[in-house]
Amino acid sequence: MRIGLGTLQDEFALSGEFQAFRGWAEALAAAGLEARLFSPRGERLRGHPYLRVPAGEFVLRKVFEQWSFLDRCELLAGEVDALHLFLPSPYFLWIGDRIKRRTGRPVLVTCLGEDPDLTHRQWLALCRRAPRFHAVRYAARLLSPASRFLCDRYIAGSDHVAGQLRRAGCPQAKLAVACPRLPAEPAPDERSLRLARELAERPTFLYVGHFLPNKGVDVLLTAFAGLAAPEAALLLVWSGLGDLAAVRRQLRALALTERVRIVEHPVHRSTVFVPARALVLPFTSSFGQVSPPVVLLEALRAGVPLLVSRSPSLDGLGPDGEALWRAAPGDWRGLRALMELVLREPERTERMRRAQRRLYGRLAAAPDLKELYG
């Protein structure tokens, strides 16, 4: 069976979308299925390991490339048995409808993210705070045609996203849930090994990802500034996407420049996760990320205490204190209390590491891909 596997995001390898796409491609190869990988630019994926792109430009590019993606699908349709599209969120599902009508081929869609359940007033508040980041997403939500769910199968990464698709009109017979696949990690590089040795010498909290308005880095810095533990440190591993200057300004304002380090290069995630006291992911909005987030899955695979924001897409990962701890989005005091708990109860965090590996084993149980493709 030949699968045309397409993604809108082929440029930035550190995005969750690209990681989930490559992980699925590796799973197809392991199952003996032939995959033709493609994007709006063709069949040579770029996958830059580190790319500094303004957030607004990054989103606009993805929106405008929808139309070239349609053309690429039409060109490839006659050479494959089925088309499988990796689309960012429910706002993009109309692309699958159009491709199904234009090609007449079997079409599957993976909906990577969720539709945030926000009121009009909440959206406007986000847009006022970060207009270049949120306004484009809100416009996409308002202007995207509603999907008629014409494709043959819709695959969601979590039960929460599957429920959203069901309520939007997706027939249950077309719906499947399959957690995103993680691509295999390469061998650790010397720079990451050296960084891990440094982390082991001092109790260090860790953040890995973009410096975007929905990631909650500002909340993390405020919580860390109020932490009554001068021996603790914070390491921010920046992906290259987002506002580095704003983070540096906040560090100076909070007098944290001596206790917080920013790494501006890719790291071997498992290597730095293991010696960290905790990985902190205080997302303030779930829009714009894989559900569940790929970095969270990577953390579960490695085993590292997780401090995250409450989100419907994470409800299926067990109660608080088992595989992760949750705080309300934007609640820096609640986050600080969890950071203090991590420092105070090392035995409990060790139990959490073991529970995470068991949970990841269940989540990573591979679906029968040949059955999924019919």
C-alpha cells in the first residue's frame, strides 16, 4: 500500500507538528507501508533543526500555503493508494473536504490540535495582549469554512479532540483515536551530555519550547522569582521561535539573570530531562500545539516530573500527582507551590518518573496501521 503523507509544516523540525509527522512516517515504514512524504513545497522536506522566524510570519505562511497544498495533493493522487493529511487544527479540516472532491481518492486526516473553547471576549483579550500571535488564529477560526467531513477517516490524538470533532458533525464510524507517534531520538551529542552533567550539580527546573504568548514562559519566570529556594536554578531551552528579547527583559526586571540560563540551540531532550528536577509547561492557551503536546510525550518517555497547566486534552493522563501535577493556566502562585513540592518531596517525584514510563507505554501502543488504512 502506498500512502501519500502530507504536512503543512515542513520547515521547522522543532515544532510539534513536524515531530508528530515524522513519527507517523517512521511507524508506516515499520509496518511495511510505503510512504511518499510531501508538503506544499514538494517532496523534499526541509526540517531545519533551528529556525528563527517571527511568530506572525510563521502562522501567515501556513495559512497561505493551504492552496499550494491542495495542488500538491492533486498532483500526487494518481501515484498513491491513499492520501493522509496532517492538519494543525479543526480550522483546517475544510482542506480535506476539497481534496476529497478534487481527487476522488481515499483521504485520511489527522487533526493534530484542538479548538480552544474560548468566548468572543476571551479571544479579544488574547488578541489585545499579543495581536500578531492570536489575531491571525482568531481570523482563521472565523473565516475557515466549516468541514462537511467528506474524508474517509479522521484521526485525533486524544479523546478530547475526538469529542470536538464528533460534536462538529464527524460521523463516529469515520473517527479514530491514535496518540501521536514520536520519531526515534538520535544518539545524544556531547553538548547535551555536558549540559546534563551541569543540571545534575544543582536542583534545576527546565522549560523546553517556543517563547510564544500561549506557552506561559512569563508565568514560569514570575513563579520562579517567588520561589523560596535560592539554591534552585532554571534552564530555558529555546526552540528559536518566539520573542527572546521579551524574555530577557522580564529576567532583568525580576533580577533573575544570575539564576536563569537560556540555551539557544537544539538539545537531546531525553538527556536533559532525566537530571532535571521537573519540566515545567505552563501553557496559557492550548491553541497552536499538538494534543497532547509532543514535548509532553517526550517527557513521559524519558521520565521527568511534569508541572503543566490544566487542559481538557490532558485529562486522560491520570489524576494529579500520579504522572504529572497541574496548575490553573496563568496561576503563578499555584505553579510556585508545585515547584516547592518538587523540591520538598524527592521520593514522590521518583515514583512519578516510574508512573510516567508506564503511562507512555500505554499511550505509545501502536495502532494496527493496516486496519486503520482499511
